[in-house]
Amino acid sequence: MKLALALFLLTATAAQAQDGRVWTLANDKTLPEVALVYGAPNSDDLVMTLRCPRGTGQVTAAFLVEARLADRRENEVWVDKIGRPAPWPTSVTLASGLASATLRGQASADDLNGGSLLSAEVATRAPVIAAFKKTGVMTLTGLGETKSAPPVPLKQVRPFLSACR
């Protein structure tokens, strides 16, 4: 995922700086995915990403948390304390305005920061995505941690969702 995000950031347009972090729309039509990324440009400082393969109607929300599910590596694969290999099942809640959806998600080891990378997939027709289209607001919660960001400019939300559908 990090390699794909790096490619997106090279061809993206950014808006709305806050503490060096911005929303970046990666909508290069030659790439199979479109993404909205909130973080510091040209760095590993990522708060959340929303991405989708073009035309699938499915958005994957991903974010980093400090909670660490990975315990050790066995044969190049991260396993948890009871020996289950990654990715591990978890619940992820997406919220925008009054709409929210708690989804089956997954957690993987975040090698860079020592925590976990959480992700969940939601349909573009879901009420939480309809609210996101109107507000640009998205909050992600999992493993007891909540990540939020300033609203995504609607001039980035609309082309993102159009490419996803």
C-alpha cells in the first residue's frame, strides 16, 4: 500500500494545510486506483487514506493506530500473540455527519511506526459515503482509537467518488 501511495502522491493535487498535513487527491487516469490521502506530503506521516479501484463502487478506508496486534514474525509473516497470521479481523467505524457504519475490517502490522494499519471496505452507495459527499468529513475508529481530519474540499470529494463509481 505504501508504494501505491507514494506513486499517487507524485501525481496528486493538494489542498488544505494544517500542521503540514493536507488532503491530496491522486486521480491519475493512467493508474488503476484513485485515492484521497490526508498526511504530510512527501513523508511517511499519513493519517488516513480513502482509495478505490476505478469503477468498482467500493471505497477502502485505511488508517494507522498505535495499538499493536503484531507480536512476532514467523517465517516472514507477522503473527499475533496466539499465533494467528496477519491480517487480523477487527471492526472499523466510518462516520460522516450523522451517518456511520461499523464494518468488518482488518488489521495488519505497521512496520514503520510499530502500531497497526486498519482498513475496511464500504460501498459508494452507503449512507456514510452519501454524507461524506455532502460534507467532506470522515472520521475513522478502530481498536479504541479515532482518527479525524479537516473536511476534504468538495472539489476533491466529487471527482474521487465519480472515479470510484
